[in-house]
Amino acid sequence: MSTVTVAQLADLPDGGATRFDVEGRRLSVVRIDDAVYVIGDTCTHADISLSEGEVDVDTCHIECWKHGSSFSLVTGEPDSFPATRPVPVYEVAVVDGAVVVTLPEPEEAAAR
């Protein structure tokens, strides 16, 4: 496991998603009030950036703008078609105002 700082909490839009490319991974970082969620940024139905989709702050979901699949920011599970596979979810913490993400080692990620 490795940890990486991706942003400052104050720089993230509240109720929105921001894409970060970190160590060969595309991450979607979503801020809802003081909570931060980090999931894989690529829709599992098509190669579309989830960060470009709409965030539902009430249900903690993000919707793929291309075909409408919605993914839980907590579990990564899709709750609507056409996507049927989850996106990865990453451990995240806010430390002294910095958003820090824990990334599995490449072989751990491949085993999932």
C-alpha cells in the first residue's frame, strides 16, 4: 500500500467530482460537505470518465453521463444498467486539510 496526497480539501468543489491521474490510476475524487470519496474514474460499461457525471449528494452516487449508470461512492457498486460491475473504491482521509488516498500495490489491485 502507498499513500498519496491528491488535493487540498478546500480546493475540491463541494458536491462535485474531480479527476486525478495518480500512479497509473484514474481516480474520481468527490467532496460532499466535509466527506470525501475516491472511486475509480472509469465507468465499467464504457471508457467514460465518471468525474464528468452528476453527483447525487443525497444518495452518495455518481452517474455516468454517457449511458446513465449510477455508482455508489461508498461501495462502488452500480445500481442501474447498463453497468453491471463495480468500480474500485479507495481508502481516503483528510489530514491537516490534505486529501490523502491509500492505493493498493499493483499486484494487489490486479488480484481484485
